[in-house]
Amino acid sequence: MNDYTELRINIHPCDETATDVMAAVLADIGYESFVPDESGLTAYIPVNAFSEELLGATLSEFPLDGYDTDYTLKTIEGEDWNSEWEKHYFQPIVVGDRCVIHSSFHKDIPQCQYDIVIDPKMAFGTGHHATTSLIIEQLLETDLKGLHIIDMGTGTGILAILAAMRGARKVTGIEIDPAAEKNAQENIVTNGHPEITILLGDASLLAGLPPADIFIANINRNIITADLSRYADALKPGGTMLLSGFYESDIPVIMSFATPLGLKETGHTVKGDNWTCLRLNKQS
């Protein structure tokens, strides 16, 4: 079993945006898992993939202004990895009193209608982030039986898995990152839902898919606005689009792109530091 290097980064000042961006830039250089908290985050990478020189260069080029960082390192023995992961990474989470998300090695799991097993290699998609839980809540309140769902930027596959559990006929997840795509494939197998197809690529893949009844994108504002016309083309008339990965204050920007595409807001929900899930309807 591989040993891991544990990287502890303190971010000054620390907020959710900073930890999200830090996780993203570390993922680009091979880090596999992340534990954000109120002071920064802890990240893990196999020892044989770690480079302190590359880490230093990455931190020096951190894309957000006004933030300082300091870090410490230690080695986690491979045989202790699962226990360290369970202790320091995510604990079982219940969303909407109906869906529990946990790892394959968690014990004392709450009983819920929908039980999802996620063994993430990256932080995003465990249900702990407000944007993920916001969409989970929407999926729990929407009748998905017999529908085709597209999950753009599927990450761990958590939203695709819930859609399948809720009775979707066909679920297609698209993921641009090869490591995340592999992880989604693993989680699909673990949860036993062959009606889910995971594709590696970007929004250009949408043109080759049948239109969806429900289209999900939990990414970020800039990617959503850049690709929204493709998302709209991939949605049936009368279909529903669930967008998250941005703040409530970003809704006017999103709608400036959505309205000309025939997408009308039917409501939005808010959680945490004003993260939002925007619900749109494609006009017939």
C-alpha cells in the first residue's frame, strides 16, 4: 500500500473561496484528496508523486490576490491511510433527512431512504460543500422516474448516483478531469447503478447525446456562462436545469446569459456563505 505525504496549508485570511481554489490548484499537480476547514486545508499526495519544488512554485502562483500561506509536511504510512482518511476526511452526512453519504469504511451509519457510498479521491462531491448539498436537496424534491439526467462536471458521481437511485431511466455524467472521472467510475460500480454512463471530456460531448429532461451543472460561474448555450441545447423543451457553484449575487450575471437562450428562472435556494442553486426551465 502506498505511503502518502500530508500537506497542511494555513491560508490567511481563510474563506471557502480560498480553500476551493487551493484544492483545485493542488489537484492540478497530483494531490488526490483535501480536507478544508476554517483555517485552510489538509491535502494528500502519494509520496512518490510529491515535489516540494513544484509545491512552492504552485503556491507562489496562487491565482487569488490578498492571501498568504504557510505549510507543514508529514508522511502517512500506507497501512494507516484508511484510518487517517476516516478520522480526518469526511464523516457521514445526512441531507434532507432522506439521503446519507458515507465512505465504504465508515461505521455507525445513519439509516436513510437513500444510502450513497462515496470513496473520493478529490474533495468536491462528498455532500459537505453547500453547492453539492443544495443540488441533492433539489433532486430529493423532484420526480426523476423515467427521466434522462445529464450531470455536467460529475466529480465523484454523487449527483448521478442519487438521480439513478431516485428512478432516473438514464444518467450521463461528464467529467473533464481524468482522476475524477476514474473515481466516478469506481463509485458507480460500488453503488451498483449500470444505468449511469460516465464520459471523459468537456461540454463538446453534449452534442452527441440525446437531450436531457434534467440538466445539472455544479461547476463555477465562468465555466457555466461560457458553456450555457451548449447546456441549453442539451436540454429538452420544458426541461429543468439545476445550476450551482456560484453565489446568490451571481444570479443576475447567469441570467444575462440564460434569458436569451429561453431559460427562465423558476426559483433558487441558498446555503452557507450565500452559495446558491438556481433552477431554470427551458421554454417550449
